[in-house]
Amino acid sequence: MTIYNHRFIIKSIFLFGLLACVSETFAQVVTIPIETANQAVVLQAGNDKRLRCIYFGHKLSNAKEYESVPEAYKQAEDHAGLLNSAYTPSGSRNLFEPAITVTHADGNQSLDLQYVSHEVKSAGSGVSLLSVLLKDPVYNFEVTLYYKYYHQDDVIEQWSVIKHHEKGKVTLQKYASANLHVKANEYWLKQFHGDWAKEMQPEESKLTHGIKTLDSKLGTRANLFMPSVFMVSLNGPAKEDEGSVLYGGLEWSGNFKVDMEVDNQDNLRIIAGINNYASAYVLNAETDFTTPPFVYTLSDKGTGDASRHLHNWARNFKLLNGKGERLTLLNNWESTYFDFNEQKLGELLKDTKKLGVDLFLLDDGWFGNNHPRNDDHAGLGDWRENRKKLPNGIASIAKEAVNNGVKFGIWIEPEMVNPRSDLYQKHPDWVVKQPKREEYYFRNQLALDLSNLKVQDFVYQVVDSLFIKAPSLAYIKWDCNAVTYNAYAVHLKDAQSQFYVEYVRGLYKVLQRIRAKYPTVPMMLCSGGGGRVDYGALQYFTEFWPSDNTDPMERIFIQWNYSYFYPAIATSNHVTDWGKQPIKFRTDVAMMGKLGFDIVVSKLNTNDLQFCQNAVKAYNDLKGVIWQGDQYRLRSPYEQNMACIMYADAAKSTVIMFNYLVNNRYGESSKMPVKLKGLDPQKRYLVKEINLYPGTQSTIKNNLTLSGDFLMTVGVNPDLNSQRTSVILSLTEVK
Ligand code: DGJ
């Protein structure tokens, strides 16, 4: 009995120990699915506590089965066990591009990050926030990964918060926002490059082994040569309506770096964040370093679906006042440049009213006295009205605008200074320049050091004082024309490597102050074109200026490419005198976004003027569908002789379809009908051509009524030809 009992006890202890051990083993494997309506990213911490991404793709119906995913892959050996790390640390066993590299307080450069805990919270209706805490077992150093996921839109924003409790300072050498891991047979990158007036030129190529980097080191006007937005399609080049495609972009208005590395297992590692170029960041103990969100969406229904998800997300959650109103406007930049006075502005206010748009936007050249802003060599920084041009100040123009029944907006470029200015002479220490080197200018100007609180105050005051002087001020165009040369800020003393980061943080602090006081005033984000747009900035701006190139033929392509990532409501398009196309073509193209004009209204002939006035009225009727509707890119100007884009309202009862002939060779025309998308097959639609030029007749049959089924299966022909190079069709449900 005793022996039996003894054996029993030993056996029980053994069994209990085994069970405890097994359950401990199970307990150590933590699987964290991040699921949206259709997609999933799944993280898993294994027995070794390393957090990995084990799945990136279409959501499974049974979340338990994600655990079986790793088994399904029989790939080459992962020597370090870190290839699919959710946030790759460097200096320990990692062999690939890291997400984070640090120098600890004692000079050691190694980092290991192990899973500690995670939690999911609600971040609003349909939005969840996952945080995963990782710690180094040796150093008192931690990273919390954040995943904010928007269920309906299949969009994820990902960032990290880095912190330490070491004795002394830690230097962050690299600090990415996100580290993705994608598995497919092939990866096709569509990236965009450009320059002034040539924004968003696409290039698509197959990613090969090694690293492809998209980056910017331009500072202030970071996107001039390349934006951070890109798409990667899996298993073949991107298609509009089929295939898996990932869109990504960094929400940061400064230097960025996106590394895409096809590894030895043929998987794709994407590491995105602030560019660590010349940007080692010294972090004090107990201080959070928060990286900007990297936003991405994955679709397995092609680029059209991915864009619609991103547009919805932007309008609902990111773009300032994304569901709200916008103002149509007349801008005087291309009609007057720097040459205007009160009398001329008075006439332009009348023209604004005559045209029928909401607002007159006074552009560059209204300020500077000791150094008048009569060209782009002087005056930036001296934000007082030029007494010769505007003896009664902007308050009087704003009043005059009200008297004319229109609103008034103004251009500023408050981050910049011309060496020929009072500001430069008074505060040379506010200017970004190398103390011992020759100054070097971009458009004859330099940036102000926004890392400096005093400069932040100054920039805030520039905006605030305008509203104080002219309380009816209804719009701001915020320009930024220079890149950053000779990055050096007096105020940062020996912390120069923090300049690029602190500049953007300073800019955002100013914008936050402005938005706290003026939450809804529309502001256009301009940078001599699209040198700046990103979703970090768009939380403070209602719209952006895609390019100074307003030649409508060029614009079809530029807007096409922006439309992958940004909704029409955010895209400011102005009708100007660029290009050879008639006013109808120019206006139709500009209507595919937020409409404005920058032409000499008084010089329009009767028909052109009447056309523009009617177009503004038509736009006012249609703008809700263009701004808030679902966008479908129907015909690509890159593939055919025509470009077609449509917008449909949520009820699928109102549709606007824009069509352009983009090839002017002999005999080019729309020989085939264009199939519409996203309609209700059961509904019947009245097809009508709108926005006709005075005196012209539509060639579209009267009372043409077709079913959604017909329109999506056979299509409609806009009848484009050399006489009809631009055609807008409206399709309205017939009840
Ligand atoms: C660049 C902008 O893109 C233009 O529209 C205009 O505002 C000029 N700057 C003014 O200097």
C-alpha cells in the first residue's frame, strides 16, 4: 500500500509535471489574428517568444486554422528564425534588413525583442487597436507595436512606440513603423517618380532578390522626386479588377524609406518608416518615441477595389472634413502672377461672382514692404500686406469679397524665408543653413527651423493673425516650394541628427494648433505641385495640389495615378491656360476632383464664359457623387486611346462618367463601348450627355435608357472622336 501510494504519488507528480509542461508549451504559443472584413494579418509568438507574421492574406473563415499556416510552407531554412519577424531587431541573430537598430547606453549595438503581452481595444465604431509589447531580455528596452485596423475598409495603420529604462541615453539608428511579411510566387512593384510638373509617373517591375528602396532625403518637400505611396501586386502585374494587391504609404511629411526585400525563402519583407538617413535619434530614458503610421490595404479584387477602400477610409477617418463640403474657386496666380493691386483684385472678385464659384483665392505676391514680393526673389517671411499693392490691407479685400457675395482665401508659404527679407535679417538663427558653408537656394529661398518653438510660434502667428485681421477669411493655400539643403538648425545644438524628424514634428504641432482654433477652415496642401501630399499631412488639410502642370492631357495621367491612393474630394484641379485643348476639355478634366479656375475670366469669349458658368452649375449638382461616390477606373490612358473614369453614389442610382480621347492620331475614336462597373444590374438608367459646349448637340441618343446589366455587360459608347474629345455622361436611375 505504501509502495503503491509512493509510486502513485511519483507517477502523479510526473504526469502533473508533464501536463504543466505541455500546457506551458501551449501557453507560450500566442496567435494574434488582425482581421478586417476580408483580410487578415496574423502574428504569432512561438515558444522562443519571438513575434512573427505567420499570415498575410485573405481572411480564413475559421480563425483557429491560422495556426496551421506555417506547416503548409516547406521553404528553405530560416537560419536565424527571424525572417518573418513582426519587427526585426538587429545586432543579435538577424541576417536581413532590420526594422530597428539601436546603440544602447553602454555602447552595445545588439537588440533582441521578445513577446511580453498584447491587448486589443476598440478605437471607435468598426475600428480596433491592437498593441503588442516586446522587450529585450538583456537590456531594459521595449517596443510596443500598434495595429489600428478599420474593419470595413480593410485598412491597417501600423506604427511602433519605442522606449527604454537604461541608465543613460540610447541612440536609435533605425526606427521603422512597420515590418510586413508577404508570401507569393512573384511580387510586382508599381512605384511613382517625378519632378516639378511631372508628378506621379508610374513604373512597374518585378521585384528580384535583394532590396529595392523607395526613399526621400529632400526634407521639407519630400515627395518631389518620389512619394512613399506604392503598390505591390502578387503573382503578376497589377490589374484593375482582379488579383491580390497591397497599397502602402507612410503618413509622414518628411524623409521616408521603404525597403522591399525578397529574401532567401522568396518571401517579401517590407520595412517602412522615417528615413534614418542622417537621422540617428538620441532617446532619453522613460521617453516615448512614436513612429508615424504606415497605412496599407490589401485587396484580392485588384487595384480598383483597393483604391475604393483607401478612399473610403480617407474620407471617413483621415482627410480633414472628408465627408464635408468644399469650395469651388477662382485663383489669380496664372492670371496675374505678382502683378496686381486693389483695383485688379476688385475686378477679380466680380469675375468670381460672374463665374459662379464660391471663393476668390489671392495667391503669392501680396506681402513684403522693405523687400516687396514682386517676384520670387524677395519677401518670404515678411507677412505684412504690401502697402503699394494693398493700401487697405487684406481686411478690406475680405470685406469687398463679402460685398460681392463671394468668399475670400489667401496663399501663404509660412515655413520659408527669402534671404532678402526683414525676417532673415532679424532672425538668421531661425533659418536652416550650414553656419560655415555657402548658402544654396531652391527657388531663391530657405526653410525656417520648425524644430524651434519660437519658429513654430511665428508660423502659427502668420496664420492666426490673418484670421484676426480678416475674420471672414474662408480658405488657406499653404505652399512649400523648397527642398532642404544644408540641413542644420542652430537651436538643435549638438542634436543635429534629429533635425529632419523634429522639423516634421514641429510642422505638425503648428498645424495642430491651427486646427484647434480653426477646425474646419479649408486648407490646400500645396508644394509647387505634389511635392508633399501624404496622409500624415492630410489630417490637417482638406485638399492638395497635385501638380503645377495643369495641361489637361498631362493631368489625365497625373490624376489617374493619384486616384489610386487619394479620393477625388482631396484633389484640387484648376482650369488654366496650360495645354492646347479647348476650355471644355480642360474643365471636364478639372471636374474629376475639386474644381477651381485660374484663368482670366474677363478675356473669355461669350461661349467660353457661358460654358464655364454652366459647368460650375453642373458641378454643383454632381459634386456630391464625385466627392463621396465610389470611383471606377474604366479605361486606362496607358493602355488605350481613351481614358474613362466613373463615380457612382452609394445607392447606385446616380453615376457620372468622364471620357477623354487621349490619342489625336487620324481616325482615333471610341470604336468599342465602355463597360461600366458597380451598377445595379436590375436598375434602369437614363444616359445623358452633360456639360455640352454652347451651340453643340450631343450625339448620344435622346432618352437612351439601359439596364445596369446591359451597361455592365455591353457598355455605353461615349462617341469620342476628334470632334468630341471630351464627353461627360450622367446616368440616372429611372424609377
Ligand atoms: C507654387 C504653386 O504650385 C503655385 O500654384 C503658386 O501658388 C506659386 N507657388 C506661387 O509662388
